[in-house]
Amino acid sequence: MVLELQKPRPIWQIMFSTHHTDVGLLYLIMSLGFLFLGGALALAIRAELFLPGAQIIGDAMTFNRIFTVHGTTLIFLFIIPFASAVGNYFVPIMVRYKDMAYPKLNAIAFWMIPPAGALIWLGFADFTWYATPPYSIISAPGPAADMWIFGLKILGISSVLGAINFVVTILKCKHPDMSIGQVPLLAWSFLSSSLIILVAIPTFAAALLMLLTDRLGVSGFFNPAMGGDPIAYAHLFWFTFHPEVYVLVIPAIGMMYEIIPRFSRRPIYSYGSGVFAFVLLAIVGFSSWAHHMYATGMSFTEKTVFMVGTLAAVPASAMHVFNFIATMWNGRIRFSTPMMWAVGGIALFFSAGAGGVVNSAMPLDFTTHDTYWVVGHFHLFVMGTIAFGSIGYLYYMFPYVTGRMYNEAMGKIHFILSFVGTVLVFFTQHVLGLYGMPRRIFDYPPIPEWIAMNQIASIGAMIIGVSMAIFLANMIYSSGRGEPANTDDPFGVGGKYYYPFEAKNPSH
Amino acid sequence: MAGHSNWPEWIYIGIVVALMTWVGAEAWEVERLIEHVPADAEIIKVTGQQWFWTFEHEDGTKEIGELHVEAGKAYKFEVTATDVIHSFNIHDYVVLIDAIPGRVNTVWFAPDEPGVHDIQCREYCGLIHYNMRGTLYVEEP
Ligand code: HEM
Ligand SMILES: [Cu+2]
Ligand SMILES: [Cu+2]
């Protein structure tokens, strides 16, 4: 399998290309850039919280802006574009088509992201990734808030265009000899997550416009002073963003479905249950959004409905875990770097899900809601599961993209440090939440337990920071100077375990 | 998929479904009980605004940032806000409800022992959100 050949090309040729591997490369490099930018903000946050009192960030407003841009960046400018990178490289190959269905649209969807990222970074809004009204209407300083709104608007459109492209490529452009039941699970993951995007995103797109007109003072949809209802925003937001968490996680699970069987040297235990779980999650994921809103004063019945809807989605996630373990069982496993990341990611996925069940149980959520528990919970997904799956996959595709091998020892050190760091930061944050520390606070009273937990979390974050520096060095060095890879069997697991098709880039 | 039977997966799914049903049933039962406000609960009006809490007792006395109550009595908080959304929280007693402008949310508690506890805001509300704190004094009856 070859994705990109060695022949050097001028950068503008890649930038103006519409070929899926070129657009994939653009997505890849941009998303990794934002991973490091967003990660740097995380380190600033953890340094600030190492001790009570102002440490390195002078004032609360700057701190609030930093965590807002941190979250927005890593979700919308790292996780989603990284998945698009993988989808661009692999989906056309997996359905045996020459490119994405609409190559120009594909390039347009990509090129919408850099200006959106610029709006978010140049504005540096402070109202959290959730932009809750009425704060976001009457209190959040502009133009940062408005720039954020426009940025997200653009990202939403880009997502929808990308999703249309994936759906059409998979359903309409797949090779006629291939039935939908033969499409690899990675491609199924893109089909499911794209369908979620198409149903979920328009709701938030509408909410964003309403937020903007509210800010301009010409409407009062969410402004109680003008007869509006801020809780309506919460419903619109979470109707999009609970399903959206599955948009984030499903492609990462799809990537694990590529890695786990190859490095276990066994076919996947049950292809059928993988497909079923993806589709089920995409549907049931729409029945749980208001589990984010138990504390808004919903009635007992409403809370019960959304709790049941949330718990109903758990078996679908659990099926993936089973599938992975059953595949590795009796497998001849080779723990190369990609496999380590995938297996570590599954372990963290499981722990994260267990914490999610606690949040869902309504009386327990009153202990955990909007404390550091929630921060720990979703970071075990976004970092522990999604970033781990993505980074593992990046190591996996590295030889195919660059024709060279990364440094295996550095890859393993990267994994071990990141894993230890992730456990230190996010398990500790769960406990910190049980001690009652609210999230999104610039400073905290000197409660001994809070200080201790914060320090452990900050040390964990620094360990992750070090591991990411090693990662960066490895990627840069190895893509230029690494050992040439044997692209027929770069990981030494035996040729028949790889995916057989090649991308044909006309510029090569 | 072809060629091997899938019974271990069915057993596993059965266990997960049973576990989730149990969690849901327990949560339903507990929540039903704790939402039942005692009839004799005294009402305290709580107002959140950037960035402090105001409390008004039934007899009309007002307190800012501090709340004095008696051990052994039940209290019902009627919580609202004047500007943006806040969230009224006494973590030690698992009291948590959003303070939303234009709405009144209720939550109740019955402190059992004298003591001092933290009150805080748990919903992001801007600049001084981190220090929108108060103190609950539970006194001898
Ligand atoms: C699949 C990947 C998942 C991701 C990426 C994810 C992400 C998130 C995020 C970002 C939040 C916090 C939102 C905020 O307030 O800013 C959150 C909260 C929550 N999650 Fe998840 N989650 C995932 C899975 C689950 C699962 C499987 C469950 C339940 C079984 C769950 C239950 C909850 C609940 C109940 C909350 C609300 C907690 C609260 O605010 O009190 N999540 N999740
Ligand atoms: Cu959710
Ligand atoms: Cu607050």
C-alpha cells in the first residue's frame, strides 16, 4: 500500500491540488499544527493551576480565554481535521475509487478551515466552547465573541461539505464488484459519523446565527431580558454536540479497527457487530443530549428520559471493546508503536465510559456536574481514546505517506510517557471533582486536597508535554531522514495482513 | 464473521444491558426520593449575580455571601439570577441547581449537624467566576 511517493513537488502544487492524498496531507499537517498550539495552551492552564494564586497567567480574563481557545482548537481544529485527513487518504482506496466523489468540494472544505482557525485564534474569546447565553450575549467581550461565532459557523459548513463527500464516495462511488458489506470498518466509521454530522450540525448552525443576532441586539431568542430563553440554547447546542462526541470518537474507533487486526494477525472477530455498533451509536446517540442539563431544573420525567437514552447507547460502545479484545485473544500480537497506542486507547476508552455512566445516573451527576470530574471524563475520551487512536494511526500510516520509517524506540517512549501522563492528569481530575473543585476557574482556595490533586495533574501534563516534544522530533526527523520503509510490510507482520490497494496520484 | 458462533458476545451484551438497567433503576429510585421536598421546609430565596450570592430568609432578613441556617431543619432554596447563568452549589450537601435569569429553580436540603461549609458557583459566569464563593454556617438550633 502506497499513499504518497517520494518525488519532491513544489508546495504550491500540493496546496492547489484536489487529489485526495494531497488534501489528506494538508489536513494532516494543519491538524497536527493545531494539536501543538492547543496543547501549548493546556500546559499554560496546568502551570497556572499548579498552586493557588496567580502563577504564570496574570489575570482571570486571559485564563478564561486560554481554556476557551484550547478546547475549541483541539476539538474543531485537531480532532475533526485529523479524522478528515485519514478519511481522505483511506476512504477512496477502501471503496476502490480514484478520488473523493467531489474533489473540488473536498479542497474547498479543507480551505475553509484555516480562516476559521484564524478567526478563533485572533479573536481569543472567553465564553468557553459552549458559549452559554445570556453570558455570551450580554457579557462576553467582542469582537472576540463574534469572531468565534463566525469561526464556528465556517467550521460547521466545512464539516457538512466533508460529510456529504464521504457519504457519496462510500455509497455511490464504491466499486461495483464490492457490496456495502465488504466495505472495511474504517470506511463504515466515516459513513456513520458523516451521517451524524448531516443530522446534527444544522441545529447548532441555527443556534449560532440566533446567538449572533442576539448579540447585535436585534433579537432576543436566548436573552431573558427580551423574553427569550437561555435554556433553549442549551437544548440546541447539546442536540448537536452530544451526537458530535460520537462524530469525534467513531473515526478513532474505525482507526483502531484497522490497527488491531493487523497487529494481532487475525481478522476482526466480528465485522458484523462492528458495523452494527457504529450504526446503532449513530442513531441512539441522538436520544441523550439533555444529560448535560440535569441541573438546569428539568422535571423528573425529562431527566429520566434522557438518562435512559444515555444508558441505551452504552451497549453499542461496549460492543467495540468486546470486538477488540476478542480479536486480540489468541492473536499473534506484535506490539509495534501503533498497536501500543490502540490498546492503550481501548483501556482508556473503557475507563472513560465507566465514568460516563456515573454522570448519566441523575443523582450522581449533581456531585460531578461542572466539576473537574467532567473535565477528566471527557478528556479520557478526547485525549485517551481519540487522540490515542489518531496518533497510533499516524504512526501506522507514516511509512506509507513518507516512504520512511519513524524511530520505533522514540515512538514507544512517546506512548509510555503519554499514557502515564494521561492517567496522572485525568484520573486525578475525576477525584478532584469528587472533592468539589469547579471547572473553568482561574484560581482556587488553598484546600490541601485540591492543591495536591492539582499538582499531580500538572506534573502529568508536563510529562505529556515532554512526550509530545519527542513525537514532534521523531516526525520531523524521520520524514526526512528515517530509514527507507519496506512499504510491502513496514511492520514485519507478514504481507497478507495489509490493505491491498494503492492510491494513484496523477502528479507522481 | 463467517464461520464462528457469536454466543460470547451475546452473553457480554446481556451483562452490559443488565448492568445499565440496574444503574438506571437505582438512579430513578434515588432521584425520586430526593426530589420530594418536606412540607415544612423553610424557604430561602437565593439570587446569583456577577459575582456574589444573596440570600433572603422567610422573615425578610437578607445576607450576602454568607448563609446562616439551623441544624435539624429542612430548607428549600428558590434559586434565580439577575444577569447571566450561575450554578448554586453546596458541595458537601450535594446541593446543585442552576441559577437562571427569568426562572426560579428549587432544591432542598436538611443539614444534620452544626458546621461550616463552602458555597460556590459551578457554572462559568465570567471574570470572577472563580471567586464567586460564599460560606454556609449551620448553627445549633
Ligand atoms: C464517546 C465519547 C465521548 C465523548 C467524546 C464525550 C465527551 C463529553 C464532553 C465533551 C462532555 C462535557 C461537556 C461540557 O460540559 O463541556 C461530556 C459530558 C458528559 N458525558 Fe460524555 N463523552 C463521551 C461518551 C460518554 C458516554 C459513553 C457517556 C455515558 C455513558 C457519557 C456521559 C456524559 C454525561 C452524562 C455528561 C455530562 C456530565 C456533566 O456535565 O455533568 N459520555 N462528555
Ligand atoms: Cu453528552
Ligand atoms: Cu460562576
